[in-house]
Amino acid sequence: MARIRPPLLHQWLLPLAVLLLAVFAVVGASAVQNAAPSAQVLLDGALARTKAENKAVFVDFYASWCGPCRQLDAFLNRPETKLLLDEHFVVVRITISERGAFAAQNNPGGDELMDRLGGPGGIPYYAALAPDGTRLASGTGFPWGRTGVDRFRDLLDAAAPRMTMAAKDEIASMLDDATGGLSTLAGRVTSPAGVPAAGASVTALVPHFANGVWQKLPSRRVQTDKDGYFVFDDIAPGSYWIVSEGTQPSTAAMPTFFGDSVREDEAARITLQPGQSVTALDVALRPASLTAIAGTVTTSAGSPGAGATVTLTSLDWSGRTYSTRTDPRGAFSFDRVLPGHYHAWATVPGDRPSRAERGFVRVDAADGESIAITTTPEPTLSGIVIMEDETLTDAERAALRIAAVRVDPVAGSASGSPRAALAAEGTFTIFGARGKRVLRVEQLPPGWVLKSVTLGEYDITDRPLDEPAGGSHDGVRVVITNQSGEIAGEVVDGSAAATSGAVIVFAADAAKLAYPSRFVRFAAVQPDGSFTVRGLPAADYLVTAVRTLDPNWQAPDVLDELREGATPVAVAGTQPASVTLTHR
């Protein structure tokens, strides 16, 4: 509760009535801000019920932004699960770690309670308690796969001794269904000589949409046993690629993909169905002959690029990189490089960002090569931010960041988003904005959105801006406004309100979905089935509710699959649009 400091008596006397009104106002405001009951109050109520009903308490620590939390919450609230658990547990959910507009949903004291119950600091965390509050068992994360299901059964054994074996089997079966039928990928790695490769590193790669493109990112990594066999247990259904790097460090083998390829773009894709086991993923490592690459770095002024960082980034597999520094003459060398195709990047530091330089060349390292890299000054984007209708507080202005998001990533390039804060007069300068970029405003307060970005007479809000040939783009005008639209409503699951899941909102016009789209948003479904999606520019949208949010939900092709059955909603101005959705 806010503390009230009355003015000093020697300054003036505050009438008692006014003081009382101020106190009541503060107390009322505090009550609104802390409307959620404390975690201890919820726990005490649950413990009282357990003593009267001869049950245990199941405490679930939750946050709406946490995907596994939502999945566990959905499982606990399935009618079939509730029917079994409610006979033996009083289930209580403690909300913690909510952010921004959802912070008011936190149950005060929730973090401290989780610590007292042995929580590791992450969520979801759940604990089963005896009627006297003694912890009987606990777990972290969603209980995935065989290991997770076995641990959840151990919790049932410890906290629900009256539960029948048939009931436990039914819960285990429902957990298997909820995890999508996790199964196994397995195979064997052989060396270039054809013998088992013991201790070889094997990585399962998964498709991931980031920076506007699909990539293959490492999901899990294991090592082969003495006979060269590897196993990925309890792996989710979906698409995978398998690559083995041999033993580390390897001087005799190329990183080789299942499908007998040394290039990730030619690797064989493995599609794992729910509950399916694929156990014949044999990888025969290809032989390798290490080579050497040397070269020089020269700055745009013709001087040696002394102290430059030089990085080789493989175009065959993104997991392979080499890095070194140049000597005072700008010379560098890599002595033990696997053959293949690379981009060689050189970055020459400056005493300030405007003096940094960067350059790159393509390298074919099959037989070794001597290369020369000439760097150019880092390009700049500068302009001013205009706040329409209202102004921001000093703290809100200080938090804003203008980001130049790259939309044409190149392997090994600076695909991230260089950022700049606002100067006192609202101006900004971004260094290192190479390639095609669009400008976005980050850390806007709730209700504020990007309205437009212009350069001269051109609207570049959603149109990529090319890297400036002359070294800079000046005079960019960024307009932000608090006049944004929103879509709100509820999600139903059968005849009842949904208690979890997510709502995805995306523009009906596919042309508006190109990365990084302003017309794609999602919001978590709240425990009462409600949702609100804020910060929407005026447009025609499609809205759909999903039980589980796909990690790649922003990819245009993933959104395209959601079009069928989605609800059309028009957003114009600031008037909220309302819709009722059904879980897909």
C-alpha cells in the first residue's frame, strides 16, 4: 500500500476531512491494484478443505505468457482429468511473474510461497502438499514423455494413496495424448572407415522461423555409445534433420546429415508422426581434409585493418564457424578449416560507432584460398520520433528504442536489429543498418503503436529501405500514436469457457504479413475465457483460438493454414471489436 506523508505542520495545516478522503482514495486505489487474493490466503483455504475432505493440495504456479504453464493448466482443467484429480486433490493455481497490464493478476506472495515449497525459480512448478502443509512431491515443467509421466505417477503415488492403478493409468494415458504422442528417433553413426563412431556428437535440428526466414536450429544433442548408436527419447512429433559432427575435435570427418549430405539445404527431412518411432537413421560420416585460409583486411581509407575480427560462417551448415583477429598489418589466417563454402566477415572497430567498418567476401575452401577483404563504414539511419495526440512521460521516452529490422538476412551477417534510444529532442541515429531494413519502435507503453515511417515523400512503414549507398539515410520521420484498435472477447470450449490457450490475430490481406508484420498479434486466453489483443492498426483481420501456440506461429505459411475457420473482424479507429471464438 502506498505510504502517505502529510505535509509539515510549520508549512500548513491540512483539514482532517481532506486527509481522510485522501487516505480512502489511496486505500481504494491499492485495493484495485491488488485485487488478486494473496497466495497464502489461497493456500490456507485449500489446506482447510483438505482437512475436511481428506485430500491433498495440488499447487500449480502459473503465468499466462508461459507456454508450458498454459499447457499444464489446460491438462489439469480437462473434464476427464478434473474428474479423477478432484477426488484426491484440492487444486489451487498461484499466478506469478505476470508483466505489464497483466501484473494485477499476480497473487501477492506467490514467489515467496514457491521458494518455501522448494521451487527452482522457473515455471511451471507444481507441488503436492499434505493437509498440514508438508510437501509430499513436486515437479517442474510440463510432464513430457515417459520420464515426465513416470515422475507425475510418482507424485500420485506419494500424495494420492487411495487412487486406483486404473485411474493412474488413465491420467498417464491422457498425459501421453497431451504431449502429442512423444516417441523416439534413433540410429547409428559410422566413421569414414566404416566402423562404429563411438562418442560422436549427434544433433537433431528443427525448423524455426526467425528474422523472416525458416532456419534449421539445434533442438537436442546426444552422443553415440561405444557401438555408434544414438537415441533421442521422448521427442515431440514434427520435422527434423539429423547431423553428426563425429568426435570432437574431429580432423577426419565432415559434419554429415542423414541422407548422406554435407549441406543442410540438401539434408533429408524426417517427419515424425504422433507416437511414431523412427529407429534406422544411419549416418555414414564423410571424410574430410582440413585446409588453410589466409588473407588481409583493408579499410576504406586503404590502411591495414589491424585488430579486426574475422569470422568464417559456413554456407553448408550454420553450426560451423571459425573466428580470429588480424595482426598489425591487417593479416589473418585459419590453419585447420573444413572444406566447403563460407562467408568471410571482417569487422574493424572504431573509437565510436560511426567509425566502425565491415566487409565480407565469399570463400570456397576446397583447396585453400588467399582472400582480401575491404571494409566500408557502417551505414547510419537517423531521424525523429513524433508523438501524435499525447506525449509520453520522461521514463517512457527513455525506455523507447528504434530498431532497424533486417528483412534480407545473409548467412553470417548481422541479421539482428541495431537499436538507438531517443535524444532529448526526440531524434535518433542507428549505426550498422546494413541490407534491407524496416524501422520499428520497441518498448512502447500499452495502447501506443507505430503509425507511420516516412523518408521524404515516401512511406516506408512496411516497405524495406535499402542500405544507403552514400553511407546514411537522414530525415526519417517516425510517428507513434495512442489511437490504436483492439479486439476482445471470449473463447469457449464446448459449452464452457476455455481456461487456457491463445488467440491469434492476423491481417486478412496476405501482403500485410511479410516479416516483420505490424498486423500479427497474439494474446493468452485468461482463466475466465476472456482475451484482449491491443495495439492493432486499422485493417481487416482474421481471428482464431488455438489450444497450443505453435513456436513458429508468425510464419506466413503457418498463418495461412489458420485461415480456414478463422473469424473475420474489421478494426477501424479506437472502437474495440468484440468476438466469441471456439477452440480449434
